[in-house]
Amino acid sequence: MAAGSEEIVRLIEPYLDRLRAVPYVKGARVGEGDDPSGGLLTLRTPTRTFTLSFQFKRTYLDAGLTNALISQGRGLLRHPLIVLARYIPRETGERLAAAGINFADEAGNLHLHLGTGYHTLVLGKRETLRSAPETKRPGAATIQVFFVFLAFPDALQWPVRRIAEFSGAGKTAAAEARQRLLAEGLLRQLGDGSFQLADPKALEDRFIQGYGQILRPYLSLGRYRAAETDPEKLLDSVAALATNHDLKWALTGGAGAYELERFYRGDDTPIFISHVKGDLPRLLKLLPDRHGPVTFFRYFGSSILWPGSTHRPVAHPWLLYAELLHQGGARALEAAEELRRRFLEHDGPVA
């Protein structure tokens, strides 16, 4: 067995034991592979053998990560999805089960739906608290650097100064973000001094979780409602104002996804913009509204802009994806998965 496969088995063996304890599961094994965050899992029952696609999650499942799993689960046509995570609370388990996603955690919470003859749902088991080393909560600048590492893989090899300039973070934050990934084992340094991601999906999880909990609130400049109800006319006004005032801007979320590939748009219009000061809301005829459809976010660095933008500037697909996951809702998650398939699982758009 390859070294990568041995590491996978070691990581998920506690979860395999949970699955083997289910009366109708007569065997559970991991397929060959070297991805520490996922692969194929085979479960043998008295009547047949089932192959599942598993994802191993090192972090707790917040709303954004749960939405990501639901959107990806709907997009997995070949094999059903099973999530192996440290702990899945009742509400999260209910959402995953309703979406048809299997799961198992260390506490004993479990959802297993195999074909038409085997179905088990266990919820409500509490996590056993355990002491762990204190880790400093990442700041917004760290999440900005994680975004750059995801969006531009070559950035792992860049000097700290260039990472800082591109991400909009300081040099100290850029250095600490890379060191954090090394300390957590998600990044390894090779003999020639270069860096290599040991677990790309775990970095993705860190970014999605950090976007919703840390970066998005930090970047938010306010929500508004507009006198102009037609979002296309509103965007024309934003474009004209940006030109006249030399502002950088980019659409994100559903509005950006719609501009990019005519994916589902939704009612919200989230926009990265270089500043919202003085008369800008007045000139756009916007009124502050905590539930308004227009949200401005601070334009934090040159890495935001997607070079594939056409008529209007659009943020990088990783930012569109994270915002769609935050938005939630069935249509938004469908758009998120299509965006992921076309832009985030390849070096660029697929034909």
C-alpha cells in the first residue's frame, strides 16, 4: 500500500470502526489514493457492496462548510458522498441527512443510507471534550493570504513581500499564514526550499470557514437598498461612478456568477469597491438597510479581480463561491457547485 494510502487509513480508522459497528456493515475499507482529505470508501453489506466518495474534515462544520458539502454532494453523480468529521451537531446532521449525505463522527452520530434496504440515522450524541493546544484564531489578513494561495498556487513559492502586496495583507501576516499551514501539516517544505500543499482540500476548508466567520464581517462596508429596483441599471450607475471617481470594483456572489457565466443571480448584489465614503451612497441613491440587497465590501487587493471578466469586473471565482455558500439556499448552492466545477477544479474555465 502506498504511503499516502497508509496515512489516509490512519486518519480515518476511528470512523471506519464506527461504520463497522453498524450491524449490516460487514466490511469497510479505503480505496487506493494519496488524497488525505478524500477518496473512495467501500462498504460491504450482506447483499451487495457500496462505493462512496468520502471527505475527511479536520475542522468543525460551520454553515459555509456545510453548504459546500451539500452543493458538492448534489454534484457527485458517480458515487454518494459520506462526510467523516470530528463532530457533527444535531442541526448540521439534520441538514446533511435531508440533503441525502451520509456522515459519521467520533461521537457516534451517523447517517448511512445505502440503496433501498439499509438506512441508519443517529443524532444527538455529544462530543467528548478533550484538551488541545491553544491555537491563535486567524485574523482577516490570514484568510486573505489563504485565498491567494488557493487562487494562485504559485504564490506558495513567492517571497513574503510579494504575497503581502498581492493579498493586501502585511508582510508579518503573510509570513505567519504560511508558517501556520506548515505547523498544521497542511503545507510541507521540500529539500530544495520550495513549498508543497500536503492537503489542498483542508486549505479550501480553512478559507471557506474563515471567509464566513472572519473575512466577510471584516470587509463589510454596509448594506443598502436602492431607489433603482433594476439591478442592471444600478450596476450601470456603479460603473459610471467608479470611472468618474477612479474606484476599483468587482461583483461577487450571485451577481458576479451571473455576470461570469449567467449562473443563478439571486436578489443580492454584493460588490467589492475600493472605498465607500462621502457622497457615494447618496450619488447612487442608496439608503442604509441591514436587510438591503446591496452590500459593499472593501476591495482588499489586486488578487480580487478575475482576469476572465467581460463587460463588468468580476471577483475571482473563489470569492464568488464563498459568497454563494454564505448566501445559502438551494439555487445559490446549485450555482456554487456549477461555478466550482467550471472554474475551481481546473486551471481555468472548461470548454
